[in-house]
Amino acid sequence: MLTVVVSGLAIGMLYAAVALVYNVMFSTSKVLSVTTGHIAMLGGVFGAWFMTGLHLHWVIGLAGAIAVGALFGGLTELLAIRRVLNRSDEHLWLLSTLALATMVQQAVGLWWGTEPRPFPRLIDQTFSAGALDQKFWLPIALAALMAIGLEVFYRRTLFGKLFLAMSEDAFAARARGVSTDRIRVLSYVLSGALGGLAGFAAGQLTFAYFALGLTLTLNGFIALAVGGLGSNVGALIGGAALGLLNAFASHWFGGSYQQTIAVGLLMVVLLLKPEGLLGSKNVRPV
Amino acid sequence: MKVRWSKLLIRALLCSCAVSGASAALAQTVKIGWLSSLTGPLSSAAIAENQGVQLAVEEINKSGGILGRQIELLTRDTAGDPTKAVNFAQQLAFSDKVQFVIGPVNSGEALATTPILARAGVPNIVIGALDELVDPAKYPRAFRAINTNLQWISTANNYATGTLKKTKVAIIADTSGYGTASARSAEQLLDKAGVKPVYVVLVDPNKTDLSDEMNKAKAAGADVVMPWSAATGLLGRLLNARGDMGWNVPVVGHPALMAAQIRKLLNKPEYWDNTFAAGYQSTTYGPDGKLPAPTQALVDKVRGKLGGGEIDVLFWWVALGYDTVKIIEHAAKTAGSFDPAAIQKALESTKDFRGVYTSYSWSATERNGFPDANMAMNAASTFKDGSFKPAPR
């Protein structure tokens, strides 16, 4: 039973990390990019390639995965977001990010192969550790660290405060001399780096698999919606809830009901509290 | 003068028509459509089968073609998408007007394309294992070359209950259409043999950890675990869970258990021991350590195209692809023409046509060509160069 809880928490924390990435992107652009899950996929795939294909040390593999994620994050902004937002078409970014996500997934499938490939062991540990296995604890620890790191970033650093300023009111920020375009690119690069890191940490759990992207995008979004858009603690709670519910549903009812339970959870929460558990009601005073 | 010029012109035109008509007859080819999921999920099987198909086409064309006509292979990558498969099938049947269609590789796609090809009357060599894909009445020109799913399941079941003498079976399948249907068939077949499974579960193929299911199977007292899934991630995790918990139960099931990708996903190479799956006589090493001669001959021919070194794909895929083209050649030669009705008659009267993968027999009422006797049980960890040693008796 402990393994059920821990494995559910682990995958839930991966979803939470993806939700955190959504938050960073959303704060400066008000866009929910479909490429979010694919960033994590790239982190896992490239991390595995650096370590098993190029035989580099895992620290270099980690740095490489973060770099690839950051690059793809920046690319998302450049290709799919910037011009769309400038045209201020209502939700065209949904299509453009979906297109970019599909292209990346197919390209990786052609290069890496369509079967899940192994992600190497990072820390020396016996395989009979059960619930203490690093494949569970790495994503859990990372998601917690990411949330703490982001809070410190937002409150203590200048760039973090600029992100917050942009998320509250982009026009006012621009009026104060903030280069909103540059800040937006920076936020996408940062979120890409975080996504790559998340994918790398969860690599032993998910294997290096090209088709992970859409699953993570969807589940990360569910975690985000349940926890509340814009709240990092909410993302952690939402992710944990989703992962644990998936695990319990599978344990008690078998795999056929796993997806139904997950989406059912989303619908219940959204019916009761549409802005999510810790989200803020966006009421504009007239 | 004008009249003479125009007469000359007409005669010149007629001559050129005659000449081009003759050369058109010479340039006539026999078109074979090949629906293959070369990219997308489950592409490893399709790519290997493609090697076999292309080699056979090259060989036959080099020796003069079929009935004097060169083979024109029209390969269409369906990417594992039934919609694409349907579109390509319609294109091949109605625009390109092919004489034969091989495939698709995935049963899901084949379920969609078989009725279309049947309506067009195009002879179809079926290489999907799902039992519903052939029907002498509904699809009279669809002939299956691969074994049926039922043959996989019954071979594995017979080994688990008959040879290993296990009585407490745990069935773990995935939630895909294939997994759900196979779990049900497996249960029914076991029931007929008087064995009731102690634990049956369907698992999402992307579930990241299978220790819960394996623990439950152990708690239910299972003495053999039978997985029915083609998802390498799931099978790898199942074997890892078994190994990590130190439970030495035999795992007997789907041939995907023996795929080379599984070996790479295992935490330790010995986790592949005590794992057996349904295989074929043609890709099983004999007691002298040698493959059957036709298989070895094909291995030597194809090795260069597969990279030159050790073959790390299931070789029966290559042999199956090779045989599908040879079956077409055999049918056309027997019929003496490419007329679809004659081809149908020729295939219906085929008995023991020797291929590399197996010997094929069809009849007016039987569209499954693979004989039960050519099934075998293999030990997964003995994988070498695409083939296996037999599972212990």
C-alpha cells in the first residue's frame, strides 16, 4: 500500500512540476501553452541520450537537459506566442502551440524511436528499495524544491518581481519602462529550463518516451486547474491529488477507470470552485 | 500536296501509336500496395517487415518479375493512424488500381481497411493477428499470413498449464482494445481447460510502476503470470517489478516479451530469465544450435540491410514481410494471371506453400494460413540475432 501512495505521489509531483511550468508561462503571457508537457519529454529524452548515447556524466546530462528545455521554451515564445499575441487574436495561441507540440513530438519520434527507451540510474542504489526507490523520490523532491525556488525568485529577485508586475497588469508594467517582450521570452526560457529539469528527474519513472508530451500537458493542466491558476502551492496540491487519485483508482478498481477518475475529479472541482482550490477570483471592479 | 501531307501525318501518327502501345505493354507492371506504419507507435515491427518485403521485391524483379511483369511496390506510411490507413487503402484500390495489397501492420488499422479492400475486390494479404480480420464470406479475398491471436494465446496457455503444470494463473493485460480482447480470450480458453485465473487485471499501458499489481498477484497465490500486451514499457516494468520484489514466478505470454527493447529497459539482465513467450519453429534454434535452413539463408541475405552486425529485431517480422511477396508471386503463377477472381481461387487451393516464416495452407472456408504445428515456445533471455532457443520442456 505504501508503494501505491508513493508511486501515485511521484507521478503526481511530475504533473505538479508541469503545472508550475504552466504558471511561469502564464504569469507573463496569459497563455496556456500545449508545449508544456513536451518540454518535460525533451528533458527526459535528451537527458537519456546525453548519458547513454554520448556517455556523459549525469551532471552534464542534467545541464544538457535543462539547456534543451530552455531552448525549446524560448523557441515556443518566438514561434508560437510572440506574433500571435501581437495580433491579439483571441485564442490562436492554442493552435500555434499545438502545432509546435505536434511537430516536436513527431520529430523526436523519428529520431529517438517510438518505443520507450531506458533512462539510466542516477544515484547508486539497490533496486529492491521498494517505496524508497529514487525513481519516486527524485520527482517529489524536485517539485517541492521548484515551488520553494519559485517563491524565493518571485519575492526576492528583481526579475521575479518583474514577472509578478507583468502578470498583474502588463500595460502598467510597460508604462513603468519594463520591456514586456524581453521579460516574456525570459519567462519562457526559465519555464523551459524548469520543464527540462522535471523531465530529467522523472526519467527513471517514465522512461525516455517520445509520446509523453500530450499526457503531461493534459494532466499538468488538470493539476493546474484543480490547484488554481497562478498559485504554486495550488499546483503542488493539485498534482498530488491527481496522482494519488489515479493510484488509488487503479488499486481499487483496475486500470480501466484510471482516466475517468482523473477527469471526473477535474469536473467536480471546477463545478464547486471554478477558479481552483487556491486560485484567486479575477473580479474587475467597474 | 495537302492531301499527301495529311495522309503521311495520319500514317506517322498511327505508327507511333502502335509503337507506344507495344512499349506500354512492355512497361506494364504489377502494382503491389504496402500499407505499413513505418513511423508512429509500433513502428519497429513495420520497419523490419518492410526490409523483408523490399528484399523479396528486389529478388523477384531481378529474376524477371512475376509472369514477365516487374513489381512496382507502392509503400504508404500509415503512421499507425486508422484514418490515414483508410485514405491510403482507398487511394491504392481506386486511384492507383493496385493488383494486391499487403497489410496494414496494426490490427486497429486493418479493422478499418479490410472492408474497403474487400469492397474493391483487391486481394489482401493480412498481417494483423486479431481474429476478426478474416472472414471467407465477408472478405473473400483477404488471406492471413501471420498466426492468429488465438494461436498466440493457446500456445502460451498450453505451455503454462500443460508443460509447466501451473494451476494458479494471474492475467495482466493493458486497457487497449487488444489487451482487453486478449485477456477475455485467454480467460475463456483457460476456462475450457478447467483452469480459473486467481487474479485478472487491466492496466493503463503508461502506468509507471507495476509493483502493486504484482504484489496482488503474489498475494492471490499465483504460480504463473501471463501478460497480454504489446506495450514494451508495461512489459518492461512488469519484469522489473517481479525482479525487484525477488519473486521467481515464471512469466508466460505475448511475443512482445521477447523484443530486444525489453532487454534494455530491465534493471538487471537476469530479470529476463524465467520468461517465456509464444514464438515460431522457423525462428527457433534447433538442438544443434542452428536455425532452419530457409531462415538462415534469409538471415544471411538480409543482414547487410539491417546494419551488418548483430540483428536486434525479432527476425520473424522480416521473414513474414518476405513471405507476403512470395505468396503473391505463388498466387499469380498458379492462377496464370492477375485476375482477382483467379488469384482468389489460386490461394484457396494452396496447401503447404513453403515460405521462410512458415508453410501456408488456405481453403475455400479457411482464411488463416498459419498451421498450429509451426507455433513454438521460446525463452526470452536466449535472444540472439533475432531468434531464440526453445523454452524448456
